[in-house]
Amino acid sequence: MKLLVGSERVGDTVLWGARIPEINLFAAGESRDEVIDLARESVLIEYPEMVDLIEIVDDPDDADPSV
């Protein structure tokens, strides 16, 4: 199961997002580590048997090259 992580620059602020399309999960935060942690916690609560199957990858559709 892939955890897609991406970012977007808005002015001086960088917004981060993480999603797992297969289970309709989305997390947003102020850092890459924060969104990964939030997504892992959500999976652990809802699908504990799947938390070890998470593969973190950069989202090619949502990556800001300036970050």
C-alpha cells in the first residue's frame, strides 16, 4: 500500500499532504514527517494489520520542485 506524499508552496508557506488512495485516506500538515506520522496513526487505528505494509513514496502528481 503506497502512502503518497507531496507538497505545495503557497507564498512563504509549504503545505504537505499524504494520501493512500486505496483506503480513501488523506492527511495534511506543516512538514513531511508530520503528514507521514498522521497517516500512519490513522491506518493504525482503522486498519492495524496494514500499518506494516505502508510504502512511502513521493507523489508525482503533487510534488513542488521548489520544496
